[in-house]
Amino acid sequence: MPLIDPSVVDLSRLQFALTALYHFLFVPLTLGMTFILCAMETTYVITGKEIYKEMTHFWGKLFGINFAIGVATGLTMEFEFGTNWSMYSHFVGDVFGTPLAIEGLMAFFMESTFIGLMFFGWDRLSKPGHLAVTYLTALGSNLSALWILIANGFMQNPQGASFDADTMRMQFNSFVSLVFSEDAQAKFVHTSIAGFVTGALFVMGISAFYLLRKQHVALAARSFRLASVFGIISSLAVVTLGDALGRLDYLVQPTKIAAIEGLWEDSNAHGSATAAPWLLFALPNDAAQTNIAEIGVPYVLTPLITHSLDTPIPGLLTLEQQAGPRILNGIKAINALQQYGVTHDAASLATFKQYENDMGYGFLAQKNAPNQDLTQITPANQDAIVAQTEKDTIPNVFATFWAFRIMMFLGFYFVVLFAFAAYYSLRNELEKHPLLLKAALWSIPLPILACEFGWITAEAGRQPWSVYGWLPTFQAASSHPVGYMVFSLIGFAALYSAFIAAELYLMFKFARLGPQDHHAEPTVGGGATMFGKPQVADKSWQ
Amino acid sequence: MGKLFKFIGLAAALALAIFLAVVTGDFGAWYFAWLVGTTMIVLIASASAVMFDTQESNSKGEV
Ligand code: HEM
């Protein structure tokens, strides 16, 4: 199998990263806002107070803008698998296609149908009927995310499939293993709740904007209260679930967790594993395979990652060495597979089966083999090729280390911000803390940033694999001309930037406009009294 | 008679919920945690809004 031009692979990766990161600017808000709308409407149905209906309408409108623009950005990615990653689609299409199809046919349709009812059904449905529709919309949008994360979970930790030497592709064996894979589950809860944090900070931040201006106070004070309480529980959950994901990486993706922690040597290389420091700051140097500078907190790493006090964690240098025998086995597996492809003899198949689990490492070695042909590996050049391939088995440590750190630091910042916000809101003392309100407003984009860095951690940390341990990324792409890739990349960047511009324009416009107050401010009661008279905006922060 | 049917219906729904909880609890502990956790987050957030109105009417009552 000839290798694809490396620039085409890089451009395909860049294009996928770009479209995925653009898409994920919209997704978290959808995941979170739908459930915040549920909370608002539930309050309306329970109390019967019109203000909560008004809240659901107003925030629903902002959610609608995000949904309408964001949904289009996701569709392109489903096609990209076929156009730019055709080798990948061939290799795992049987497995990967299933969750993608369910996402498109079930969850996305469910979500879209109920969104229509949610927006236009207010006068046609009973109160509980409409509430049920809002819940189903929220469930639908999160189920869409579920199926995508099940698909991604398979790429991180392939479950429920095996390689078929006759068709040369992965064969789907168990739907249950795929759906209930621990990776898929943990990814879903972490990502969905990350969306809750995003939605909560969005509502809280815009409410803070109104409170600072003393506008729409009745709606803003209630929205702030609801969002801050929603946010504090969600931000605590996202940190806890993040820890669970990290532990899972330790169990099934050792190279990723070592890169996340900037761990070149084993955690017990300089004494006991118990005292190993957790790095607060480091500058990993990938070329020199070491950290240039480090600031660590001793005794934290081992319990954090292994949930024990003395289990050693293998470092990247050890993991590279451990890959050596797997690379040799992988070379045998691929050679036997190629032989079997020609002769279909039982002996080749038996040899392949013996080394099948290391097949991916054979693919990985192909890049370094003479003429990219594994049969040309001889005892004379074997050691050099294996040594070079060993280095290819670890991800970019700098990118993975820092993407994770930024996400994590932001996670703790959200906990603190929501804790203060909920505390002062519950005491009705927000007006005494304008700085907190400003922090809430300015923090609106941060959860989206955390999500983007989360994805960079997950995907950069999975490299060099597109399916961990089975299929290297450079084998997964399509063989397009470079010009075509550059052209489509520029096209997507321009189109998606236009989407972002449209979203920002509409969001700013409708958020500034605020809810249509059909009545004078204080008639809705609550909260209005706490913030005094409306004022002309202080424009300094705008 | 109507009440009895309602009771039986609700009891059946409860039994189904418990059954699903046991099954998802066994196979998909994280999914189960998400269902329970999300419901809890939504309801607590909603309760905090109701509390806002109670605080508001209490403070008005005191004036
Ligand atoms: C202490 C806090 C956090 C920890 C320990 C943590 C941990 C992790 C880990 C280990 C991954 C990589 C998963 C993989 O291997 O595939 C990840 C991914 C991710 N994180 Fe976080 N995270 C934290 C906070 C946050 C926050 C605050 C957000 C957003 C508001 C967030 C959003 C994401 C997203 C969207 C992904 C990619 C999807 C996924 O793999 O689930 N994380 N996180």
C-alpha cells in the first residue's frame, strides 16, 4: 500500500481540526442552554409566573441563533470522513458508520423536530406538553453528542470490533461493547457537562451585563440566580469527570497520559513513585525529549493518576522502548497479511493471527522502511528502523501538556467564579459586587475555549493514531492533490469565519436589545427592587 | 376504578424505571450518573429560582 503524500495528510489534519474546532464553538452552548431552558420552563410550570415564560422565550431566542448557525457547521465533518479520510472510512467504516448514522437519523432528527415544536408550540400545546417538548429537545441535542462521542470513544479505545484479513477492514462485532465502552461513557458525561458550564456562564454573563446596566433587572436577577446554581454544580461535576477521564487515559492510552503530564521518565525514576511531583508548569522540549523547566507539586501525581499511593507510571521514554517488540511483531503481521492477500494460504493467516494485535505498529514502521516497503527490512537496517518508529509512537508533548493545563486551570477558575456568584446571588447581594458581575460577563467565552483545548488534548494526545493502536493517522487520509486540499481549506475557513461573524453579530444584537419588556420594569416584581433605577450604560467595558 | 388504573399505571412506570436503573447502573454507570445528575442539576437550579421569589416576597412582607 503506497503512502499518502505527507503534505496531503497534514492538510487533511489541519482541515479536520479547523472544521471540528469551528463546529465546537457552537456545540457546547446548545448542549447546556437546552437544559437551562428546561430549568426555566420547569419553574414557569411550577410557579405559573409569567416572568419565567419570558425568560424561557428570551434565552430560547439566543439559543435558537446559536443552533441555527451551528448545526450547519457539523454536517461538513460527516462528509469529510469520506472525502479526506477515505482510508480511515474503509478501515473502520463498518463500526464508525453505525453511531454516525444513528446520530444523523435519530438524535439529530429528534432534536430538530422538537426544536420546531419548542419555538412554535407555545400557543398550541398545554403547559406540561410544551415542557415535555423542551426536555425532549434537550435530550435530543445531548443524544446527538452521545453518538458522536461513542464514535470518538472507539477511536480512543477500540471496542467491539476485530480485523478481518479477508476484507482488510475492521469488522463490527458488538454494538453493546461499542455503546457501553467506558471511554465513550466518560467522554459523553464530561463533554455534555462541559456544555452545561458553557450555557450557565453564557446566561450568567449576559445577566450580569443587564444587572450592571440596571436593565431588565427582574429577568436578569432570576436568570443569574438560576444559572449560577446550575453552573456551580456543573463546574464541580466537570472537574470530577475530567479526573475520571484522566484515569481512563492512564489505563488505556498510556502515551497520552504521559504526554498530558509531561512525564518523560518513569514516575519512580528518582525514588519512590509516591513522591513524584505533579507539574504545575513545564516547558516540554519534544526534540530533546525532556522538560526545559519544571515547577511541580510533590506527592500529587501518583494518587491523582493511579488512584493509589505507590503504583509507578511509565514515562514516555519507557513507553517508546516498550513499543520496540510490538513494532517487530507488527512488521511480521503486515508481511504475513500481504502474503495472505496473494496466496490465501493457512500458514500466512496463522502467522498474521499470531501478531495481529500489533498490526498497527507494523503500519507505523512502513513510513521508515526503505521505499516504504516492509519486506525490504533486513537484519542490517532493522534496528535503525525500529528505533525511528519507536520515536513516532508518542504524541506532541508540548501541545498535549499545555492544552490539558489550560482546560484544567479554566475548570478550577469556573468553580471559584460560580461559587462566588451563587453565594452572592443566594444572599441577594450581587449589586455590592460589580467586579464579580464584570468577571462573569468577560468570562463568557472561556468555557468554549476550555472545550477547544479539551479536544486538542484528546486528539493531539491520541497521535500518531487515528484509531489507537490500530491505524496510524498518516495511513488514514485520502490521496488528493495538494492544490485541492489548499483550496478546500481556504474555502472552509472563509465560510466558517462568515458563520462566526454572523453568530457574533446576531448574538450581540439580540443580547443588547434584551427581552422585550412589555411592561414597566417593576411590575414583575422580584429583583427589580434590589438594583435601583435603570441607568445609562457604563460603556467602558464594551 | 379510574384511580386504581392510575395507580397501576404509575406503579408499572416505577417498576420500569427501577428496572432500567438497575440495567443501566450495571452496564452504563456513567450514563446512569448523567441521567440522575442532569435531572438533579435542572431541578436544583429551578428550586433556586423559586427560592428567589420566596426571598423577594419575604423581604417585601417585612417592609
Ligand atoms: C480539572 C478539570 C478538568 C480535567 C481534569 C479534564 C480532563 C480531561 C481529559 C483528560 C480530557 C481528554 C480525554 C481523552 O483522552 O480523550 C478532556 C477532554 C475534554 N475536556 Fe476536559 N477536563 C477538565 C475541565 C474541563 C472543562 C472546564 C471543560 C469545558 C468547560 C472541558 C471540556 C473538555 C472537552 C470538550 C474535551 C474533549 C472531549 C472529551 O474527550 O471528552 N474540560 N478533559
